[in-house]
Amino acid sequence: MLVDTGIGLQDVVRPNRRLGWMFQGIVRPRLDAGETALRQVQRLGFQETDVRDIIVTHLDPDHAGGLSDFPHANVHLFSPELDAAQNPADRMERTRYRAEQWAHKPGFVRQYINGEPWFGFDCVRKPHGLPPDILLVPLLGHSRGHAGVAVHTKTGWLLHAGDAYIHAGELDHEKPGCPPGMLLHQRATSVNLRLCRKNVERLRELAHEHSREVRVFSAHDPSELARLREGRQ
Ligand SMILES: [Zn+2]
């Protein structure tokens, strides 16, 4: 199973068509085939067909681009996210999603937002058809159906918070902060700022009060990636 797919091989080959000029201009992604999920999976000794399920936190181009590298996988996501991507409601939704990235018609599996409380979060559910140690956590606001993904490991929970926050400083309990440019970008790409703020507050609280039980990280902060790679808390 994969959680998110990052930028895929086709995005590297045809960035203008697949990612669009606006995304490239703002995000300036490093278009390196070696960094794609497929190449990383292969480096771990697996094949593309070994990835049978993918959960996407949301369908922004830097999370969904690699879907086409695993065309046989089921793609699990919150139902409103698929609605937003397939039937965009406004200009923001029309410009953010890139239908070329799922033109291969992956097997989307809609997951619905209802379930149990989990560490102060509501409506957390075990996705249908997936192992019980994986949970989908509604973190709506960045996009219509944005999800966090929690995985229970031998050493506790890992919570991938997607783009619910983008800078580790936002979860700092003593002195929360985020560089102004990143904050602006976050505001410009969120569908509901009130929900976004609430999510960050809850994540900050979770990271502070349950630091021994849950490790929280986001999709984009390289310091968090380095910390996790080294096995640091
Ligand atoms: Zn995003």
C-alpha cells in the first residue's frame, strides 16, 4: 500500500500537460524520475504490481501524479474529494485538479466520512477493504475531501497529515509559526480556512499531548522527513 503518490513519471516527461504552468510556476517541483514513488518502490525491491492499494490524502497534482504509475491499484479517498475533482464547483477546483493524471481510469474506492472518535478527531474510519490498522482521518479544509492517514505500527501511530499544515513550525506548541510566503500559499490553496485553522490546532494538541503514542508529519516539510528517516521522534 502507498499513501499518496507524489509526482509521477508521466509528470516528469510531460510537465506542461500534466501539471500545468501555474502549478509549476508556484511550486517549482524538482522533476526527477528517481524521486517518483514508482522508482522508490522499485529500489525497495518491489514491483509496480505489488502496490495493490493507494490512499490519497487529496488529489492535488503533487499527490496524485504517480497514480498512473500503478494503474492496477485501487485508489481510496474520501468521497467529497472525488466529487471535487470530477465535478469542480468553482474556479479554484477547476484549476487545482489535473484530470490527465487519472485519465487511465483507476479503480477509485469512495470512503465515507463517518466513524469513531480518535484522539480528539471525529468521524475517523477504517477504510473498507483495508487492514484494520489503517484509519482515514477527516482533515477537510485544504481541499473538499482532504484526509489524514493514520497507520498503527509496532511503535505507535503514524499520522500523515497531508497538506493540513506545510511547515513543522505550525505544530510548535510553545511558539507556533510558519514563514509568511508559505502561509500565503496555504491560504490561496485552501477551500475553507476556518476548518484549516481548526485542523492545525487539533494536530498541534495531538502532537503535544500524545507525542509518545502518535507521530504526526505532513507531506511537504523536509525536516520531518529527515527526522523520520533517522528514526527520531
Ligand atoms: Zn494540496
